[in-house]
Amino acid sequence: MKFNYIRAVCRMLTIIFGAFFVWVVASNDSNLLITSITLILFIVTALIDTSYDEKKKR
């Protein structure tokens, strides 16, 4: 049960960070710090999500 919960939270965060990154880029904010932090968080949550998928396949 906990396994599915962690995966669901990571997937939700990945979608949120991805959407926020697209919104920041589309709004032409020149704040590089927010853009880079959002992109890093998006990549990290996506990697965690896919690593849980790989563990489940084994």
C-alpha cells in the first residue's frame, strides 16, 4: 500500500512541477533561479517515479 502511495505522490509532483516549469517559461520570467529549481525538482521526481516503476517490474 505504501509503495503505491509513494508512486502516486511522485507522479502527481512530477505533473505539478512540469506544468509549473512550462508556465514559468511561457510567462517569460527572466528569473533563472526559479526556472532551474523547478526543472531540477521535475527531473528528480520523474526519476524517482520511473525508478519505482523499474523496481515493480523486477
